[in-house]
Amino acid sequence: MIISRVFAGYPFRFMSAYVACLGVAVFFVLAIIYATFSYDYFTSVHNTVTQELEEFNLTYQRGGVVGAEEFVASRLNRGDFNRFFYLIVDSNNQKVAGNLNHWPDINQYSDGWLGFELNVLGWDGESVNADFVARSINLDNGHKLLTARHYDDVISSAKLVSGALIRSMVATIILGTIGGAIVAGLSVRRIDNINKSVQQIMAGDLSQRIAADNHQGDFQELSFNLNRMLDRIQSLMASMRQVSDNVA
């Protein structure tokens, strides 16, 4: 009975509307955070790929195949977990240098960006298919340079952030709903106490007063105002009885 009154009461409906508006606001805030994170992360990926390609090309121009191989070896030894892959091929697409075995089947995107899928070794040593984003340069001698980066870490990071944001929004809605139910329950209990006192007064006991809430707030002010009204009514009733007695 009390539960149905809590959910049907105005306080709970008000809190439900508030939580709904809060959920929408949180959704937009989290969406902005996710969009900002994604933009910054993808921008960082693109910048690093472009930078690696420029350095790879510059090293090859200065040091030839030996310089390119040393460049790749230095990148593999610096702890990048093989996120970057490098390849130089001749005009016949035969490998000249790099840590890719062959020129991959590439999908061409806008602004010179490339994408492909490649079978690489995972963390557990097993072969897995990984997505790559890449850029390439065509040299005057017919050679082509390619710098590629794992795209899976980008997708995983985006999924991790989106999952955390969604869980935050769900937690906000759940906690807000629970808080609304608690507030509504307290309000129903206070209203019940006022109604019981009013029913006793309506039954003829004008000496009955509404118990004032110990906490400052609207309910306490309402109780004080009702009690003052009852004091006034009781005083007027006493005056009327006195007048009646005097007439009698």
C-alpha cells in the first residue's frame, strides 16, 4: 500500500521527471566528452602516422636501405609494442625494407589515408586479424614507402571510454530513481502524519495540533501555519461560547 502511494505520489513523479531531465542532460554531456575524446585520440593517431612516415622517408633518403632498416629496428626496440609497421617496395611491389612482408591489399580513403587488414601476432603469440590505418609516399625512383599503425587499439580505447560513459549514465539514472523513491517515501510519511492530525481535529478535537517537523523546510512551515490557524479558530470558538453564555 505504502509503495503504491509512493510511486503514485507527486513527489515521486516530480523526482522522476527531474531524473529524466538529468539523464538527458548527462547523456549530452557524456556525448560531448566522448566526441571530444574521440576527436583528440583520432587526431593523435593521424599525427603520429604522418610524423612516422615523414621520419621514415627522411631516413631512407639519407641512409638508403641500411638507414631504413636501422630506423625500423630502432622503432621496434623503443617499446611501441609493434603498433607501427613500415615497408618499402620497388616498382614491382617487391619488398626492399621494413617489417611488413608484402604490400597489403589497401582501401583508399579521403585525404590520402589508407586502410587494410593484416594477420599479426597478438599478445598471447597467436595470429589475429588486425585493422590498420596507413599513409604512403611515392618516390621518384618508383619506390613506395608505407607507414601503418594498429587501428584496434583506437577502437578498443573508444569502446572502453564509451562503455564507461554509458555505465556512468545508467548509474546516474538508477541512483536518481532510488533517491527519488526515498524522498517520496519520506514525503508520504510526513503527509500521513499531517492527515492523521487533521482527521482528529475534524472529529471535534480542536486541542489537537500538528506535530512540527524537527527539520527546517516547507513541511515545518506548513505545520506552524496550520497550528496558528487552529489556535485562532479555537480562540474564536472560545469567544463565541463566552458570548453565548453571556447572552444566556
